[in-house]
Amino acid sequence: MKIRVYVTLKAGVLDPQGKAIHHALEGLGFAGLRDVRAGKLIELDAEDGVDDGQVEEMCRRLLANTVIENYRIERMEGAA
Amino acid sequence: MNSAVIVFPGSNCDRDLAEALALVSGRAPAMVWHKESSLPGNLDLIAVPGGFSYGDYLRSGAMAALSPVMAAVRQAAARGVMVLGICNGFQVLTEARLLPGALMRNAGISFVCRDVALRVENSQSAFTARYDAGEEIVLPVAHHDGNYQADAATLDRLEGEGRVALRYADAVNGSARNIAGILNEAGNVLGMMPHPERAVEAAHGLTDGRRLFEGLLETIGQPA
């Protein structure tokens, strides 16, 4: 099963990379953007026995730094 | 003073740090590879050097914090052994939760590599014993992820307990409250972004870093 972990900066934490992307998009002439936030997508190819608790643990212990980041786990049901 | 320098794949200030320690203490530190699960006995100081451990993969310091040697470092820190993390070493110590907060990408995006003025906020620690409180010193910085962040309660606590050891005189990287270096609760772990090991002899151009190592030697060198 494919599991996707999205790691994003917490609301209120300044995102320098998102800000730079925002400016670059404006430089390209794209208007109407209020804000841009950048994050990470980590794809896990896990055996069926890997449960949500284990993925949570992975997020807390390594994949995200919960001081500054949030994470969201998405199971890709049916994905090979 | 018996010291050890931890070496990760991607460390690049390990030799500078070893040179500085040898120069000041007269004793060469043990160089300990990250795969080791134990440290030499009778250590007074563990130094975690700057560099780009594991290529800064995932987050700066995140992979190194999980190295086998870090379990031994954690145990030693709990016993009261001095631990000094510089630059990437500071990032490793926060990721290992030996110090609170996190070091994020510099607010200005750019890698910052220059000499900066710092204020010594706490001169009572073993690391800062040879400085005067409020003294302004100059040390080089060279980092991409030096933007120190923690929640307001943590910052207030650090300030209130005198655990902000060093503060940038002017904004350098977006750090909350211009924090450049912090101590743990017990005062035996210091993490700092500036590089004292690059400022220990006249040939470096700057020498303000030397007193950090001298302070440690003075404190440690005379067993209680």
C-alpha cells in the first residue's frame, strides 16, 4: 500500500521558501496569490501490516519536526 | 580536559574543532565516528561539529540525531558531561531534543557567511565563563539553516532562565529574538550557530572564540 505523508510548516511559522516562490510567481506575472507555503511529500510503499499507529510514530520521530511542522497521513487505498 | 569530536558523514568543521581543542587544552580530542555506540571513558566534553551531516537530507541534523553515537551522547549529557554543538552540531542537538526549538531556513533564503557581532547574554555558564556579561564579541557564521524558532512559551522560559547564552547584535537569519546560542536546563549543553573554532588564533583574523574553549578548560580542568 502506498502511504503519503505531507509535511507542512505550522501556521504562523514563517516560510522563507514559500515566500520566495510567491515572489517568483509574481515576477512571472501571476497575480491573485495571497500566500504560498512549501512543504514536503514523502511516499511510503508499505506492507499491509503497517498500521496507522506506526506511521504516526514515523512522523513524530523522524518525518516531521513537530516543533515547527505538521503532518498529514493519506493512505492510497487500492494503489499498487 | 578530555574531549571528543563526533564525526558524521558530511561533517566539515570536525578538524577545525579538533585543532582548536588541542590548541587550547594541549590535548588532542578523540575523533568518534557516528557509527560508534559508545564514547571513550572519562570524557569532559563532547563537541558536535559543523558541516552538512547526511547532506542535510530531510532537515538539517535530522538524520545525524538518529546516529548510534547520539544515544551515547544523550546518556553522557544526562550525566553532566559538557556538550557543545556548533552550527550543524546545534541543529543535531535540537533534532535530538537535547535542546528545545528548531533551526529553520534563514529568513532571507540566502546562505549567510560573514563575521557577525554577538552579545554574550550569560557569562555564568562553563562555555561563557571567560566572557563578561553583556560583552560584544565577533565570530564568523556560515549557515543556511540558522533561523532559530520555538514557541513563545519556550522562548520566554529560555530568556527567564538565562539560557540564551548568545544573541546576534543585529538580525542575521531571522532567528526569534536574535537568538544565536542556547543552553539546556542543566547548563551543560550549549548549541550555537556561530563558529568559535574559526576564531582562536591571530591567523584566523578573529580570536574571540578562543575564550569559549578557555572557559571550558578553566571550569572542567579543575575537578570539583
